[in-house]
Amino acid sequence: MDKYVCSACGYVYDPEKGDPDNGVNPGTAFENLPDDWVCPLCGVSKDEFEKES
């Protein structure tokens, strides 16, 4: 599964870790995050993330 980087603050969403503080279980692919999920550091929406190269 691919990691995604927040273009605003640099936070990296790692699907192997998920985002348990915000109800996202480990193993959740970025594409499967809820539409209302936001960056846990700066609050921008999913569309501000880019696939890590």
C-alpha cells in the first residue's frame, strides 16, 4: 500500500499504521479513508495529499 504526503505540512499517512487517534485502523489504504478524513496535523482535506514517490 502506498504512503501519501500532506502537501501543506508534510505529514505522511502510512496505511500500515493508519490513524488510530482519528478512528482509522491500521491496514486502511488511503483510498479507503472516509471522505471527511483530514490531516491530523494541519486539518487539510484528502485532496491535498500526494502519493509518496
